[in-house]
Amino acid sequence: MEQNISHVDYFDSSALVKRYLSEEGTDWVKKRCNDSTRTIVTAEISRVEVAAAFAGKLRGNFITQNEYQQIRTQLSQDCQQQYLLIPVEASRVDEAIELTVRQKLRGYDAVHLACALQYNQILLHNGLSPLIFLTTDIELLQAAQVEGLVTENPISHGSFPNS
């Protein structure tokens, strides 16, 4: 994967799932993901979180088995070819635990925020622009802002997709 790290977006799973399932904010997310000037960063755990969202939609009969297989395949391909996946190492887990003391966060949300903060530090240390943290989770959005990240909520950028 070739990176242009002048524009980095960190997607948590609530934002990333909108690339695959038609929800409020999907058009904006797709446009952002298809912008070749952007690098998409997310934690490795997003793979399971997004796949779990797909499975929930399948169980609820919101998508067909065929649609489920297609988006699971697309997610797998995107993870291999388009996303920079941050491994969740012990030091990130430790940092996530500390974040739960300072902020009202659920477990995986704290891990996402810890990964984003770490990657943002790397960018800033190398004289690059800060990343933009994307989530639809209001508490996580607020925590990211308090921790000093630039944030975006895909839901605030439009309505449901036209498709």
C-alpha cells in the first residue's frame, strides 16, 4: 500500500462500517475512503468489530447472505490493500486502560483512541499534519477532542445514501 501521509484519517469501527452498509453518513465516508490523497488508519480490532456489525445485520435480516459475503470479502480486501492496520500491543492496552480513568469510554473505544493518539504522536513528531479521528460515537468523539485530536462525525455530513 502506497501512503500519502499528508492526509491521515483514523476510522473507528462505527465510522468504517458506513463504507459497507448503507447508513446515515455513508456517502461522505465512501467519498473520503475513495480519496487517493488520504491514508486510512484503524486498529486491527476494527476487522472483528465491523465483521460483527455485518453479522448482526445478517441475523436481523437487514442484508442477504449474498450481500453479507460480498461486504465481508470487500472488507478483507480493503484491510489488505487500503488500510493501515495498527496492531494492538500491550503498551496500547495499558494506554487504553489509563484513558478509561480520564474519559468515559468502553473497552474497544479506549483501544481505538489509544491507537489514534499513538499514531498522531508519530505524525506530529515527524513534522506532519495531525490525523483526523472519525467516529459516530458521541462519547468517543468527545473523549478524542479532550485528548487533543481533530475529529469528524460522518453523520454530521449528510443524509442516507441515494442508492
